[in-house]
Amino acid sequence: MTKPLAGPQTLLRTLNSRAILEALAQRGPLTRAELMGETGLSRTAVTQVLRMLEAGDAVASAGVDRDTRGPAATRVSLHPRLGFAAAVHVDHYAMHVSLIDPTGTVRAAQDAPLGRVEERAVDIARMIADCAQTAPGRLRHAVVAMPGIVRPDGEIRDDQGPDGGAFRAALEGLLGCQVQVENDVNLAALAEAESGVGHDLESFTLLMIDQGLGAGTVLGGLLRRGFAGVSGEVQYLPQSPVPIGVPLINETVVEDLARSNGRDPADPLAVHLDACAAGDDAAQTMIDELARRLVLVAGSVTLVVDPEAFVLGGHAAHPCFFAAILRAAEAISHLLTLRFVPSAFGREATMIGAIGEATLALREREFTGILSGQSGILSGKYRVTR
């Protein structure tokens, strides 16, 4: 007779505890009955786990539920003094910081103009410190979204060249926690995959236009960063008559197109898009050319990756730009069928992606610490760092 599988009792308690912590992180304060429904655990198991977690200051009472029928029931939530994480977006003009708790709730936020490159780490650390004055707990993790090439080891390669990982090392030293540096378009793609228009797609490529054109590709639910982080630098794809190595879409290209079409080359792309929407023929000619280039990029990506759809972000999601893209795609539809959909989050996609990544990393770090044998939570000895 085959014996049933069995494991140590501590492993079962750990699995049950993790299930309850994840449910509280994803759903917020819950009653014991609601936790039973979320986890499938018995009332006895839920009660035992909550007793251990409460003893370790991992969860706390969150008031009484008086809205449901029957006797009032106490809700529990993650302890408000568990650690928090920072989500940072550094674009070409400004820096944006959000502090989040394990539920993904933003507890504090701050924006500031982009300063000097050599002072970037100090500026970000100062912004996080200012936000932390209103957020209890300890900073556990930071996710920083940056334009340019980001290697898997956190080295940034931008207009100033490779930094050898100096920025990440400096920020980790200032913050005293692990710092995860990611490409801004890749994080925007993760946001679309998790809760945007890419959620129901098996594969997609996000094409985002800010100062330039960048791409982020999700295949089978996984973001493809590439071996050295170069995946997505599609604005350098060869395209006649543009010389090899020259960007297809960036600020200089917009200036040149504006000049050749009798518009002010000092105006940013957003101004030309608004003029196009208002019926300006010269602006329409500019956008048509940019759309043609983007569609040819999409065609090149399709011949290699063949994604289910292309998600358009940044300026590419502007109604005037989107309409021009659809016309350009129709012109080559006899060769390739390309599907385009606008981003669900617009220009906020990168920060949403950074918040999502920071939340997942924070939960993993906090919950692993709570449930590890060294922490002592299973014997009621764990206490959160204040």
C-alpha cells in the first residue's frame, strides 16, 4: 500500500501563512470568513495562522465589518509598519518618486525637475527621504525606471555613455537597500501585461514615443530584455533612406520635419500633434511621415517576433498619430497584417509598471523574512523593524 505524501508541520504552517499574507496584500483587510474563502483554508487553520502572525506583528486588527449580514466580524490587515518600497521614474525632464506598501498602495509621492546627471542619485535619495517622513516602516527595495539601455547588472548606457553600474551602486549606498534599475519602456510593457491592454494577449510589443522610439516585447507572459539589455532599441533599425545608425524618430527628426514643412522647429512633438488634430495640413504631413516610419519598424519586428499586437504608448497613442498609423498600416496590409491598439495607461504606464515591480519585490522580501526560520515568526518571535 502506498503511503500518503507527508511533510513537516512547519512547512504546512509556512504555506498557509504565505497564502494568508498574499490574500491580505492583494485584497486588503479581510475577515476570517473572507480569508477562508480566499485561501481555501479551514476556520481552525486561519485562526491558528493569524494568531502566529499577530504575535509577530505581521498583521493587525483593521476594525469591525458591520456591512455584512450576521454578527459583526473583526477584519485583519497587514501590519501598517511593515516595510515599504520606492518606485522611481526618471524621464528626460523630471524625476517622479512614489512610496508604496505591500498592498501596492501609494503612501507618498513627489516630483522634481531633472537635475545634473552626477547628482541624480543624491536627488532621488533626498526625494525618497522626504516622502518617508509620512510613511512608517523601513525602505526595503527600490525600482528605478530610466531611458536608455539598461544591462541586466544595472549598468546604464545613455547619451553620456555606459556608467559601469555607478548610479545603482551610489543609490544603494544612499538608500541602504537593494536598487533595481529597469528600462522605462520595459516597465511600461509590464504594466500593460499585468493590468492593461496586453493582459489578454499571448504576445505583444509596446511601441512608445517620448523623445525617441523604444519598444518592449512580452512573449508568453514574459518580458524579453535581451542578453545585454539592447532589446527594444528599435529606433535604430535600418530603414531607407535614413542612414544606418541614425535614429528614425527622435527630437532631431521632429525638428527637421517641422523645418521642412514650414512649422516651428522649436515646438515639441506634442504641439505638432495638437496642431494636426486641429486640422493643420503641415502638421498632418509631419505625423504621416512619423507614422510611416513607425509602421515599417513594426513590420520589421513582425518578421522576427510576430507579436499578436502592437500597443502604442506615449505620443504614439495620440488620436492623430494613431489614425495616421492605421492608414500607414493599411497601405502595406497586402504584405503584412499588423494590429495596433492604444495603451491603457498613456504616459503613466512606466510609473505603473515601476510600482507593480516594486510591490512584487517588496512582498517577496517582507514575506520571506516573516516566514523564514531565522525570523522566528513560526514561534512568535519575529518583530518588524521600526
